[in-house]
Amino acid sequence: MTIIVGMGRWLPDARGRLAVAAMELYAERGFEQTTVAEIAARAGLTERTFFRHFSDKREVLFAGGDLLQEAIVSAVQAAPQSAAPIDAMAAGLDAAAAFLEEGGDFPRKRQAIISANPELQERELIKLAGYGVAIAQALRERGVGDPTASLTAEAGIAVFRVAFERWTSASEPAQLAELMHHSLTELRAVVGAVAA
Amino acid sequence: MTIIVGMGRWLPDARGRLAVAAMELYAERGFEQTTVAEIAARAGLTERTFFRHFSDKREVLFAGGDLLQEAIVSAVQAAPQSAAPIDAMAAGLDAAAAFLEEGGDFPRKRQAIISANPELQERELIKLAGYGVAIAQALRERGVGDPTASLTAEAGIAVFRVAFERWTSASEPAQLAELMHHSLTELRAVVGAVAA
């Protein structure tokens, strides 16, 4: 199964089994109607094991976010020192795309669950805002001043959000990295289109 | 007092007095330590009157957000049909600046309270995301397709956030409208700075 292959790279062993079980149950019954006891039972593990890996059932959906943020920030930091801020940001977006595409079906399934629940949507917004703060900080450490650092990070998050939304809602399979590039090109066209 | 003059335009009579009392108490004691009973007492009104105007003490800080969103969306809708999406968005940003500058000291005081409380920061993020959704919708109604509508709205929110943050943290008085224009120009420079 793609989801297991994909998630296996992120979440080995017990953690991965718990996550797969949780995602199945969230999709079948809804997030709110699923209990930790049910997730543990489906994974053939105990509740105690669940809580060794996740603080609560919401954390199953958001634990990967820290790894995603780390992947983006590392790529921004690793960009050549000569790279313009937006190029460093674009390297971060490529890293995000690679990370998410490794997740197989997981990010799409996860998105469907989040879209159905306002509380989860709020948590997602807060995570995204956190990425923006972390990226701006990584840019400042590269010597980028403000407001350039903040604006570059916010622009990157805007590109990410739009591309990710297109990716998860696409009926045809699409490459996320390509959608990110399209979105950045589109953003450039959009903000360049002002009468002088 | 500037705050009363400013807020009076938004919040007349009992509502305005309650808001002023709440803001004073939030600043003196902190948001969490302030009760509705104390706000009502400071305003010389009853708790019942408070609840006729606000659903809870958090609402004092966020009620104006709906008016701000309305001001932005109306300006986007009212832009000439020939205006490019980003020009319509810029008209919305000008409307936001005018609205917030009418508030005198209120927006800055409010921001200080929100910055001190993670729960309020989350609420603020959710409000901002809501503005983005409403602006994108207003652009679609002008005939702008996706992803242009979403990207323009997200870019506008990015410009707004950065300009607003500079405005509220500025030691010297600054014009918000001017900071918005600077931020948009800066965003244009930032995303245009990619090597072709």
C-alpha cells in the first residue's frame, strides 16, 4: 500500500502502525468519533504505546509538521550564500515538495480529514504561521534584513498554500514541486501587474 | 483621549465605554486576569449590558475584525472593473489602513495585548486567514480566476501582516497606508529578484 510505504519512511514500526490505524479510522468514522483506544486496538498495540508516541489523537496528524519545517529550514540554510532570498526560499519549497511527495497518499488523506474539522484547520493555520516565522529567522541568519526576510517567508507560505491546495484537490496526479514553481511564477506575474 | 475619539467612531455609547474599560484593564492586569464583572464595573454598566454587546471578553478585541474585513472587501469590490487584481487588492489595503488609522491608539494597544497571549494570537491568525478567503472570493466575483485570486489575496495578506507589524511596533509614528505601499513594493522586489 502506498500509504504504508510512504508513511514508513516518516514513521517506522509501532509509530507508523499507529498512524496508519489512526488515519484509517479518521477517514471511516471522522476524527471526533475516533478514540485512542480504537486506534491502539486497530494497530494491535496498547493505549500506553500510543501515548509513548503521540501526546493525543490530534498529534498523529501534526507530528510530521515539525519534520516538514525542519526540511524547509535546512534547505533555506543550505542554499548557496550567493542565492537571493527568494531563491533560498524556493529551495525550501522544493524540499517541502520532496518531503510531502515521499508521504505517498498520506498528505492528501490527512488534508481531507483536516478540511472536515474547523479545530484541525485552526491548528494547521498555526503550524503554517510557525513555518513562516522559522523561515524568516533562517533568512535573517543568512544576513537578510527586515522587512525582506518576513516578506520573503510570507510570500513563500502563500505559494506553498496555493500549490498544496491545488495538489491535494487535483483529480489528476500532479507533481507538487511543479505546482510550487507555477505558483511562484504566478505570484510574480500577479504582483508585477500593477500599473506603474 | 485619542483612544476614545478613535474608538468612538467604531463603537458608540455603551459599547464604546465597555471596550475602553476592557482595554484599560487588559493592559493593566493582563487579558486572562480580567473578568467581565470588572470591565462592566469600570464602565459603570452591568454585566448584562456587557453581554448584550459582546459574547465574551475576547470578543472586545475581535468584534472590529468583521468591520475591517467588510471595509477591505467593499474596496476590492468597488475598484474599477479595469483594475488588475493586485490593484483591486491594493485598494483593499488602503481601505484597511484608513480603517485602522481611524482607530487611533486602539489597534496598537490591542496588538500589545494579543502579542502577550498565545490563544489570542491564534484567534488573530484565524481572522487573518478569513480575510484572505473573503478577498479571494471578492476577486473571483470580479472575474479573476484561480490560482490568481488566491495568490493575490494571500500576497495581500502577507503585505498587510508585515506592514501592520511594522506600524504597531514602530517607535516613530508612521502612516500605515505608506507602510502598506512600501511592503507591496518590497514584495515585488523580493519575488522579482530570482535569476531567470
